[in-house]
Amino acid sequence: MAIQPLGTRLLVEPLKEEFKTKSGLVLGDTVAPQSLRVEVKAVGPEADEFKVGDIIFVSQYAPTDCRENPTEKTLTIPKEDVIARVVKE
């Protein structure tokens, strides 16, 4: 079963990032800041300026949890909450 976002929503997955302190300690998931970098996995019909595979920055409180599988972290966000897109040069 696949999840298809509706309207202007995007289905995204947070990117795994490792956070270290200045002294080199690696912070765990519960202590590290929430990642705002996500990868687009599916696009709603009215969010045509985005495509699957785009790396975007989103507002920290915008995502809604939307899991098909409990081991995966998938979220939906409205396109209006996208802050920026990573552009490869």
C-alpha cells in the first residue's frame, strides 16, 4: 500500500544527521535538535513545483506524522511550510 498526499501536501522523510558537540560528543536523537532537512517521497497534485527526491528545509512544527510502517518515519507537510530547497550546482 502506498501513501499519496492530497492537495498541496508533500510526503517527506527526515534525513539522518549526526550531531556532535564542540568537544566531539555525539548527541542522541532525544537530545539533538530536530532535523529540518527532509527528502520528498511523494507529491500532491497541487504541489507541482516539487518532485520526488528534492531535499528541502521545512518549518519544525509543520510536519504531521504519517506512517505506513512503524519502523519508517514519514511525514506530511503543506507546501506553504517549505522554507528552502537544496539546489545542486
